[in-house]
Amino acid sequence: YLQPEEVWSYQLGAESGLLRYLWVKAGFFRHELDKALKRELFGSGPPTFNDLIVNAGKSRRQGFELEIETLPVHHLSLIGSIAYVDIDPPNDFGSDQIYSYNVGIKYDDRESFRVELFGRYLWWGADSRFGGSYGDFIWDLNIRKIFHAGAKAVPEVFFTVRNLFNGGQYLVGDSKNPERWVEAGIR
């Protein structure tokens, strides 16, 4: 007997074009939900105790996003962003605030070589009974080299290290994020 959520969404944003060496983008949002879906843990009762999804009434999510990137200086750029969401009432995990930070540095000669180092921190604010761990930045390193072999063939060699420092960032204790892993190949 579920009914679809009804949402009124308001958004306002701006992006800079006036600053010489800095690109800035900001956005603000508010989402008002009626008939919001909510999980009732073990709501079905005996004998299965399955979770139930129900229409729980009203919910509001509002927040902002801010992104900043320097224009390349000697092919090098710095990147950063922040996002924040205020949730009322708290979501199924008990979170009433969620926020994230992204930082990075990028070298791109715009012809054949690119190196990127990016880190992401995410705070879910979940109830501790879920056993989550999200106190670490997760860092990824990407390297790409393009070889100009001719008009029809442009091979690219890539090498990526995910979760470079083996950080932990997961919402639920039995669904942990992978440790460090490597991807490499030719496109």
C-alpha cells in the first residue's frame, strides 16, 4: 500500500566567471517531502522480523554545496569542495546531518599526461549501533599517459590506486569498504 513520495524542490546556484585564477560554484537546496518513505527495522514482526518500508509523513532535507578549483598554473590545479545536508526528521540510520569534503591536486599537460591525487571524507552521522566507521579520508591516485600513434590509433595507458592508505569509510559494520586495490591497463 505504498504511495509515491511527493517532493517540492527548491534550488539556487551560482558559478564564477569573473575571478582570474579561481573557479567557484555554489548551490543551495531545500527538498520538502510528503509521504516520505521510511524503513521500520524488523517491522513485520514474527516469524520473519523483516524490515518494512512505510509512508511516514513529512521530511525536509536542505543544505549547500561549494566547489573551488584553481585554474592551471604550470599545468597544476588544486581542487576542493564541501557538501552539507540537514535532515529532519533523521533518516533510517539516525542521521540528522551528512557532510563531505573533497580535496585534490591535478597535473594535466592537456596533451598526453595527467596525474591526480584526490581525497574524500564523508560523515554520515549514523547511530553507532550500525557499526559504521567513517573517520578516514579515502585517497585515490590516477596516472594516465596518451601515446599519439597515428590519426586512427590513440592508445592510453592508465594506472590507478584506490584507497591508497587503506582507510575505512563505511556506514554499516558488515559492509566494509575495500582495502587498497590497483587498476592498470590500456585503452
